[in-house]
Amino acid sequence: MLLAAPFCYGAPADDAAKAYEKGDYATAIAIYEQMSARQGVSSELLYDMGQAYTKAGKYGNAMLCYQRAVKINPYNSKARSNIRYVESKVQDANRAELKGKKISVAEETPSFFMSLKNYITHRNSSNAWAFWGAACFVLFTVCVALYIFTPQVVLRKIGFFGGATTLALTAIFLVFAFMAASESARRPTGVITAFKAELRHDPTTSSKAATAPLTQGTVMNVLETADNKNGKAEWYKVRLNSDYIGWIRSEDFELI
């Protein structure tokens, strides 16, 4: 279920919210786009923009906004809720494109260990893990101070065991922060923004289609990039699951 309450406030955001409430989603989108170009994006602004795109039926742009909102702030629960809503719409549209073919249009179900890795690297940002690591290190220094400067045996024990625990947690959280940063750089993801797109066997328009068309809003992992002579990405090799692997034009696909 979509959550309609806007996050952002201020004169332009109020104008966008009024346009949204009137059903003038094109105007709301234009105002939000102007705000993002003028003042930069935030998780809240991207969420509001995603709301307008969703109501306008532009699920590709909506998914892109929600995914970017969560990337900036992993704790944006409203954006996560709307990602699930758009995902259901996108999967229904992709199933319709199969025309009865027995092919999966969902991401592969990860194993337990892969799910754990995804939680570490995607559910929380590297900055969030680094913050918790810093917080634990501060607690570690407090525990060390207790152990060194407090004469009471009970407090010294608390300082000793607390220090060992918080030091271990500091190391763990810093490893998680490194993993999240490394995974983000190594394994980019993107969203199909074209109304429909076909994956091709090779990065050329003359190549045959590798799969049934996929619809706007489909999130895919990027495996390779084919650049033009100017060094700009022209094609992406993407993967949804074992049935959907191929090349997509950069104008039909945008990185998160």
C-alpha cells in the first residue's frame, strides 16, 4: 500500500505536495526535479519524487528514486515499503510479457549465507556500520578508563569484559563497513527506465533478443559495461536470474 504523506517541507515542496494532492503528478515531478537540481538530493526528497512517479505510472523512475532514497538512508522505511509495492507491480507486468512461458521473472532466492551478506552490504550503508564502529570504540575507551582508574573490583571487571566486547564489536563493524563499501563499488545495480526493454546476446542493436521483454522498474545486477569511443557507457550486461542475462542499452537503464 502506498504511503502518501510527503517528507519534504518548504515553499517548493509545498507547491509540489499541493500538485500531488490535486492529481497533477507531472507538475509535482517537475518541481521535485527542479529542487534536486538546485539543492541536491536527499532520501526524503527522493521518496517524495518516487511517490509522484508511482502515481503517474512511471514505475522505472519511481523504483530508481526509492532505491536511491534507501541507498542514502537505509532506515527510510517508507521508501522500503514502496519498493515492495512497485516490485509487485513490475513482477505482474513482467509475467504478462511471458505470454504463458514457464520462466521466472523474480530474482533468485539467495542462500542463508548470501542473505546474511546482503544484509551486511545492502541493508545498512558503509557509513552506518562505520558509525556503530565509532560508537563502540568510544564505549571501549570508557571501559578502559573504568578498568584503570576505578578501585572497585566490580567496576574493574565491567571495564575489562566490557572493553573486550566493545573492542571486538568495533573490529566487526569496521569489517562490515569495508564489506558494504567494497560491494557497492564491485557490484552495481540499476533499474530499467524504458517502458519495455529486451536483453540482447551482444552489445549491438542488430543482435538477437536473449529473453522476453522486461518492463520498467525491473532491478538488475550489472556484470559488465561496454563503452563507446568517448568512454561513456553505451551498453550494460545485466542479470536478473539464470533466465535473464544479456545486454541492455544505457538509455533504457540507469544505475542506482
